[in-house]
Amino acid sequence: MSFSSGPDTGRGAVLPAAVNADANGTPGRLGTATPMPMPMPMPMPMPMPGDVAASLAAAAARVPLQQVQHRRRERAAWWQMMFLLVTVLGPIVVYPLFRLLALSVSGEHGLSFAPYARFFGNADTRSVIFTTLWVLFASAGLASLLGIAIAALLHFKPFPGTRLLTRFLELFVAFPSFLVAFTLIFLYGSQGSVSIALQQIFHLDAPPLDFLFGTGGVVLAEVVFFAPFVVRPTLASFALLDMRIIEAARSLGANSAMVAWRVVLPLAWPGIAAGTILCFLLTLNEFGILLVLGSARLVTLPVAIFSAATVDLDLNAAAAGAVLMLAMSLSLYLLYRHVNQRHVQRSPTR
């Protein structure tokens, strides 16, 4: 049986073997086919020397243009900074600081350090500085410990109201400090609701709570007010921890105290330190709580500066005390920036 050949399909077409006989007229075996040759790849056009030169010239022209644009941006940023310095920072920050420094070294006959001698030569100044440091370390230290404990509870032991409490603490930092002082008076003062309730329950002759107007009340108010300032940086530092490391420590037999002391604290220490230093800085400059809950026996450095300016009318001595406060605040601020920068550098990029 023979097959009739079809029309020619062109060069390289595959035809049945029965119609493709060999030179002797013997037909090929049924099912064999002649393979189609693979197409040759087209060569890529080589760039002409003129095109290469034009591309290099265009790239070389873009480099000076980018440099010019960068210099323009730097110049514009410099002028913007000068504008802010002259119009905003100058009248509000720079000029008052300059006047403060000039007033602290001014005397009756020109330049003089007599204001510093009068301020630090006062017999009560040493006691004022000691009281300031004592209240600072007591309030800021307790506030830092409380803030760290609250942050650890919110992060490692969450409960149904964790997010609500976190949002409240974030909102709490916007409250004025004297509002906290008045709240404590309404609750724990001699005529506060808690004190009156205790008096009625135990049938006492006088209210049992009478500690707010003094050192105890100032320390309590500052701890309540400044603890949330430690919570937020500490929570941010805890959020960067690798929980696999903590789980590995627990799997190796470490208890909670050992995990907190040997694993969590070294890893989260930069954020904790930044929050603690910020708490010390804010506590040092606090004046509203001292003005509401302070007493004649509790005189700190801000109160002494206020008294020298308003009661004694000695602006030069008050300026000398303010310069001391400024130096202490700037030292704490520089330490805070250093610790916070290390914390940012150690934080992983996400």
C-alpha cells in the first residue's frame, strides 16, 4: 500500500517516511521523520562608536548637574535654618539664654562673678542643693522602677485591657503636672475622699492621711506623673527583643528572674537607660508639683531660684542659680542623646 505525497511544505518540513524514499527507491520505515533544523540566533547589533561616545557624554553631563542641584538644596536648607534661627529660635531661645548668661556675670561695675558668690555663699544654698538631689533621686528612681515594671507587665504578661492601658499612659504624659498634684489632694489630702472614708470606717477623731504637703507628697506626685515617661521607651526596647533567645534561655532551665537579669536587661538596657535619663531630666526641672505640694521646709533649687527672683528681687543671683540648673539639664540631655543614639544604632532595620 502506498501513500500519495502531499504538497511541498517548504524547506525543513517533516514528511512521512513512506513518501521519502531513499536514493534506491526503497521507502523509509513508517513512523520515522526527518528532524527540523534549529534556527540560528540572530546576532545582537554592536553599538557604534558614536553611540558609546554620546552615552558617555550624557552621563558626564548629568554628574555636574546633580552636583549643582545638591549644592542648591544645601544652600536652601542653610537659608531656612538661618530664617528659623533669626525669626523663631532667636527671640524665643537664643536671646533669653544670652541675657541669662549676661545677667549672671553682671555687677554694679560691669563684668563680675558677685551673683554666683551671693547665691552659693548663702547659708541655705548647700541645704537646697542637697534637698534637690535627694528629691530628684528618690522621685526619678522610684518612677523609673515603676515604669520598667509596668512596661514589663504590659509586654510579657498581657491581659485583656493592655492596649487600653497603654493608650491611657500615652495620653497621661500630656496632662499638666499640677493636675496630678490636685488629684492627689482630692483623694489623699486631709479632706480628701479616701481620708474621709477611712475616718468614717474606723471612727477616727481626725483624718488619718496627712502627708501630701511635704516631701512625701512631692515624691508621690512626681512618681505618679513621671512613671509613664519611662514606660513608652521601655516598651519600644522590649518590642525589639528576639523572643527566640528568651525561649532558648527558658528551655535551658533559667527561671524568670534569671531571664530578666541575664537576658532581657542586657538586650533592652539602652532603651531602659534612655527612658530613665529622660525621667531624671524632667524631674529635675519640675516646678508645678513643688509649687502646689511643697512647703516652707521643702526648698529645692527651682523654688530657690523663684524666691530669689520674686521675693528677694535679686535677678543676678537668680540668674546664677538658673545657669547651674541649665548646666545640670544640658548634662543630662547630652547623656540622654548619647544613650538614645546607641539604642537607635543597635536597633535592627525593618
